[in-house]
Amino acid sequence: MRTALSRTVVSLSAFLFLLFFGLALFASEKTTVAPVPESAVVKSEVTLTGVIEATDEDDNGRVRSVSLSCMNDLGEYDYYSIENKGKGRDLLQQIGETVKITGKLKTDKDKRRTLSVGAYQVIRDEPEKKDPNEL
């Protein structure tokens, strides 16, 4: 009986050792995901409406760069830098104007947003129509 008991204890000890050793090996194996390069940029096609604002001027007061200021759903303003090339360069002449822009939105690792303009439209307020019955 003693022999059977000692074999059982040895078998149980060996089983527990293998179980814990196996769990330790399994826990030490890590799933690795390829790191995202720091220069990674997320791009998406967007249409935004907002006001063009000057963000930089030269020594002579000429506008060198602009941004689009848009109100978000929370009533806060979001700002998007406009790339100063292609149709984005045309927006240097539209300071203070409300525009609708379609283009590619690029967001870098620091959450800076830059808009590459594909097309834009200046939104003009239509004058209020007067009631013909008013004097």
C-alpha cells in the first residue's frame, strides 16, 4: 500500500510540476503585433464646411498658410491645417470666407490634422428676401 501511495504522490507531483511549467511557458509567450511606424499617417476622404483663417504671415503681412475652423458636434471648434499646394493654395485668398472643402484628411501620430484640398466651394449667404407687404 505504501508503494502505491508513493507512486501516486510521485505521479501527482510530476503532473503538477508539468502543469505549472506548461502554464508558465504559455504565459511567457507573447503575441506580437507589428509596430506602427511613428511617421504613420491615417488618411480619409472627407467633406468639411467651415471658415478659412490665416495661420501664418510673412514680414509684409501676406498670408502664407491657412486653416479651416469647423464647429464639431460638441459645439467646440476643430482646426484643420490646409496644405499649401494645388487648390489649397487658392484658399490663401479666401480668409474669413465660409467654404465647403472635399479632400483627403491626414492625421499624424500627434493627432495633427492636415487637409489636402481636392475641391472647394465658397458658401455665400443669400440676402434675405424682403416681404413685399413690408414698407
